[in-house]
Amino acid sequence: MSQTLEEIASVILELRTELAEIRETYKGVSKSYTVALSALSDLTVHSADAAKRAAKSTEQSKIAAMNAMLAAKEASADPNLLKVVEAAVSAAIAAALAAVESAAAAAAASAAACAAVAHQAEASLLKASAEAATASRLAAYSAAEAVQLSHEAQRVVDHAHKQALLQKP
């Protein structure tokens, strides 16, 4: 019987050792999980911020396209300012392209935020992801308006070219 008690004591010692190892492994996994969760949370917040900034950039590009289109319209009244009209149209097109790129950046940032939320649904992450999606939607809307304005500016320059041809003797 004493041998059986020794065997039981040995098994208990092995179990204690294994339990201590399991506890240490758990602490390591828990620490890694906490670090990963914190990084994921930071990624989501930064992605939402990037989407909002890209949306603001898109809005500014839309305003630039609108101003360039208005300048083209104003200058188109004078046939001597055809080069100014062409430059304004080029500016409107460049602003529209910048708006499209900014909208794409907003969409990419929004996708990153959504991907982070998909891995860890947490209230603050859900809010950041929703904000990023809203910013992406607004950026796409502004980009579409900027493209429309650049098309309108192109029509102005086309009209100015026709007018200039009609006025030539």
C-alpha cells in the first residue's frame, strides 16, 4: 500500500507540474490576446480616422473642381482667354481625379475598420467602423460630384473652342 501512496504522490506531483505549465501557457496566451486586441482596436480607430480624413480631402477636391469649373465658365465669355479656360478644365479634371483617389482611400480604410470589427465585435470598434463606412459613403458622393463638375468644365471648354472657331474669319 505504501508503494501505491508513493505512486499517487508521484502522479499528484506530475499533475501539479503540468497544471503550473498550463497556467504559465495561459498567462502567455492571455497576454498575447490582450496585445492583439489592443492592436486591433488601434487599427480600427486609425482606419476610421483615415477614412474621415480621406472624406474631407474628397470634399476639398470637389470644391476645387467646382471652382475650376466656375473659372472656366467665367473665362469662356472672352475668346481671348481660351488658354485660361483650358487650364481651368485641366484643374477641374485633376481635382476630380484627386477626389476619386481620396474616395478610394476612404473605402480602403473603411474596409480595414470593418475587417477589424469582423474579428472582434466590440462596441467601440463597431462605432469606429460605422464612422468609417459613413466617411467612405460621403467621399464617394463627393468624388461623384467632382467628376460631374469636371465633365461640366469639359463641356465649357468644348463650347469655348466652338465659339473660337466660329469667330475666326
